[in-house]
Amino acid sequence: MNYYNSIIDTIGNTPLVKLNKVTKGIRGTILAKVEYFNPGNSVKDRIAIRMIEDAEARGVLKPGGTIIEGTSGNTGMGLALAAIGKGYKCIFTMADKQSQEKIDILRAVGAEVVVCPTNVAPDDPRSYYSVAKKLNRDIPNSLYPNQYDNPANTAAHYETTGPEIWRDTDGKITHFAAGVGTGGTICGTSKFLKEQNPNVVSIGLDTYGSVFKKYKETGIFDEGEIYPYLTEGIGEDILPQNVDFSVIDHFVKVTDKDAAIMARRLSREEGLFVGWSCGTAVHGALEWAKENITDDDVLVILLPDHGTRYLAKIYNDTWMKDHGFLEDRAFKTARDIIHHKNGSTTNRQSQLTTIGTAVSVSQAIQVLNRHSISQIPVTDENGHIVGSLTDSTVLNRLIEDPTVKDHPVSEVMDKPFKFVGLDNTIDALSSLIDRDNKALLVRDEKEQVHIITQADLLAAMTN
């Protein structure tokens, strides 16, 4: 008889599937590592069992214990399956941006789910990171695996995912691409592949609103890069210890919209019913491949999860239209506003007007008047946006003390304007502009920064 002793024994050995239609016009052999063939329908099954068995071996998880983790859903599912097989309880914390399907699935397999707000700092006591840590402190005989910093995360992929890809490509893989969230998948896999062949190129896929790409390229952790985005299970506003930037050669950023559309294309054109971040991985990898691979190259793209967890979002036409992701969209987006302001041709794109921190207030007033603007970002000597200045702030300070006009802008500036995503809709943008935040900033695909003001929003609403 041929059978497995438990469901967790079926983890791994997922197939490579050739992509044929979405790769039109791209050279080389493009293969997808389809991780929804794991029993929990995601790549996270691999790390779940590895983290639990590592904790058991170290004696920090004992029979009857409770597993507590902050998750976007997939790691929770893997941990829940492993817990069922091994007799543990589970409590998971999740950000409220995660799909209802993910929450329902975790509850269906017996886990307790605590939903936490998305738009709070990682160290805020309400964040799903902080809540998980507190539960771990309060509950005896509990384990907080902490997939972000747990080395077992990377080790799981070094020991399984990498060897599988090397074996199934007969060592012919030349490029590997995967999304970067906790970092374990791409770093563990890339480390193994590069040990077999140092010339294997690793491509990390990131999302707008995440810190990874800029940190890799500049070594700067820029909080200005952090803003809300919709794609689940990818990107971070922290630097997990599992992200080893030395084994990731390139980063490519992908918008929420492009990721959602590619996920739907994979379903309709390739028969691969995959999750949202799978669209990120494929869109970004193919964009990079257009200019960088040859006929002899073999590119493997890891697809982390299944589409059933996104039925109410990217696979729902109404949701897609309401978020401006389909052509007959109901709402305009930041992208539309920038396009309208700058025109459709590159040579008409406007340069963002900024002032330096050392500029005097009187000089700043001249700049505001010369450009007929009411607000302006303030930059430091390296060109990083560190603050903002508005005409109302300047007026109030001058009324209080006329000598302020000779002071540097750094002494009177307000906090920087918030960054938003290109695909944020007008209703979302409007909710972010208030008396304390007079404008918004958006970075386009070419890394150029644009400003969106109240006047821009009014114009978009009435056109």
C-alpha cells in the first residue's frame, strides 16, 4: 500500500510548470514552481513544519502547547496543519487588510484568529507583531515562531525548495525569482542555488510601499518608502533577519494593479489559479527578463499560494473595478492624477519642486510665490525628503515672530507629506489629506516623485 502517515508528510516536491502564454515575446525557458500543491496550498507549509520541529528539538515547545504567530494567512495555515498532526493549539494575529477567506480558513482548521489594524507602526501595541508577542508572554507553554527572524524559515528552503529546483531543472537554472516578505523563501533557495552555481541570478520582487528595494540599492532604511498597499504576503515595513540582501542580486517593484491583473491572466491563460503575490512575482520577473535573459536561460519563478484566498478581492470584478484595476473602473487613481498633470509624453513630466533644510524662510516664501504653490517638500543634503512646508505654517510662525523669516526652514518645517501608492483611489487619497497633512507624495515606476494636492483631488473629482 502507498500512503502517508499524516497530511504533513505530503509537504514539498511541488511541480515545475512551463509558462507559455503570458511569456509571449520573452526569450528563454520560463518555469513556475507551483507551491499551491502543498497540503495547505502555499509555500509556507515548508517553514511551518520546520519551525515547529526546530522548537521541539530545542525543548521550547512541549506537548499540549500553543503556537502563536503573526501571519498574512499562509504561514498560519501551515502551522495549523502541523499543529493538528502534532497535537498543538494555535492562535494567529493578522492585519485587517488580509482577505476574509484567509481568516475563515484558519478558523475552519481550529485556530483562533485575532485581527489587528494594518496602518499602525510595527512597534505599536496594536500591531499584529506586537499582539502576537504579548500573547506569547502571557500564555504558558506557548511558542512564537516569529517567521521574520527565525533561521528555520531560511533553512527550510535551503534544505527543500532549492534542492528540488536544482534537481528538476537538471542543474540548468540560470535565474530564480520570488517575492520578498519574510525573506526565507528567496534567501534560502538562492543560497542553495548559488552554492551549486555562483552564476545563478536571484531576482527579488517587491511592492510599492515596501522598504526592500531602496535598502538593497542604497543601504538606507527610508521610512518615506513606507505607505499602505493592498497586495498581501509581500513586502515589509521592517527588515526581517531572514532577508539576506547578499544573495538577492536585483529587486523589481510591482504595483498592486499590475500584480492583480497578472494573477488573473495566469488563471485564464495558463490554468494556474494563484494568489495575488504570485501576480507580483510573474509580472516583475517577466519585466526584468525582457531585457536580461537569452534563449539558453532558464528562469524559475516561485508562485507561493492558491487563488481561493482572494475570491472576494482580485477575482471579484466589482472589487477590481472599485479599486481602479479594470479598464471600466469606477474611481480614478493617483496614477490618473499624475498622468493628467504631466501629460502622456515623457518630455512633459514635471520636476517636483523642493527646498533644502538650510534655505531661509524668506527664500522659501519666494519659491512658493514663484511657482504659485501652497506647499512644498523639504529635502536634506542627500536629497531625501525629511519635512514639508506650507504657506499656512509660514504665515502663523511669522505672525508669532517676524524674525522667523531669517531662520532656516529646518526650524519651522512640518513632518514629511505621506507617500501613497500609484493605485490608491481618489476616495482613499481624500481620506489621507487633512489639516495636518496638506498634500501627498507618490513615486512612479521610474522612481520619480510627484505631489498630489487638494486642488489636484478637486480637479480629478470634477473632470
